[in-house]
Amino acid sequence: MTSAPAVEVALRALFPASVAVAVERIGRAEPASLWPEEKSAVAGAVPRRLAEFAAGRTAARRVLAALGHPPAALPMGADRAALWPPGLCGSIAHDADLAVAVGRHGAPLGVDLEPDAPLEPELWPVFCSPDELRRLEGDTARLVRQVFCAKEAVFKAQPPDARAMFGFDALAVTLAEGAFNAQFRASIGPFRAGQLLTGRLALVDGVILAGVAW
């Protein structure tokens, strides 16, 4: 079982000191912990989905507390991302065992959490362009998963008032030691063609963590 404390330490190291982070283990579904504005997002959900959602919102409220903000509802927006209180930007992710949340006052940021496990070759072209695949050196099946994790984190790092949907082919990711560069191929939403975002990666206790902050 993945260690929540180890993941929280690694998560904290991905971001500047102004960013608050929290990790929660996904356990039994706890609908009582959800606020009324949040419950509509999981109405009729299976217990597993309810447990993931509740753990993510619990982690997010820990982030709010660390930022000196009173507890608040985080309802789901049209693109399924959490709507954070005005003046705050945040991001939530989960895998099979853990939910993670990050947040700060000010600029957008994004986080993703994935199992450090190989991806089937038939999925590689879904997440990576031929050029991205050629740049990977090592265990391609696991490195493609890292690229996927990085792209998910970038997708989440959008301003709350200018969010856009885009696919994996919208940006090119280059992996480095404990980091990645993501460059946009075209202008979309808040991003401009050629814009480069730099993020960080960590492999800890069987999971991949990716974080990016503007």
C-alpha cells in the first residue's frame, strides 16, 4: 500500500513554499463529509467514486485550512474540475489508493497522480506524438506514463475563468531528471502557441507525481 506520508513529502517538494498540499487515503465512502453544493456532482455515484470524491474534497479542505481560509464547498465545474474559493487556485487528483490536493493564493497550478506502471504499447500513440516517443530513453512503457501524468498536470493548471478543453496532442512534453518541459503547439484557452511551462516529477512508493505552477 502506498505511503501517504511519503507521497505528501514528495508532493510538497514539487511546488514553491507558497503552495499548500494535502494527501488523503481513499477509504469508505463518507457522503456526510461532503457539502450540499458538492453532493449533486456525485448523486447516484457508485461507492468507489463517492469515496474518491470525498477523499479529494477532504484533502482540498486541508489545503484551505493551511492557506488560512475557512472551510468551504468546492463544487464541480462544467469541465469536472473543482471550483475553488475566489482568489485561490488549486488542483485535485487521485489514484486507486490516495487523493492529493494542492492550492495557493494567486496563479494557477496543476497536479496529477498515476501508478508507476507500464502502459500497453497500443496506448503510446494516444498520449505521445512520434517525436515525443523518439525522445524517450529507457523504459518506454513507464516513461509514456510519466508523459501522460505531466500532460494531465498541465491541463489542470488553467485559470478558473479561462479553462479550455484540449487533447494530448496540444502540447509536446520533454522529460528531464525529476522535471519536464511542456510546450504548446497552438494557442488554446489561456495558453499561447510556443508557450513553455516547466514542471516537476517525482517517483515515490509506486506512484508518479507531476506538478506545474505558473
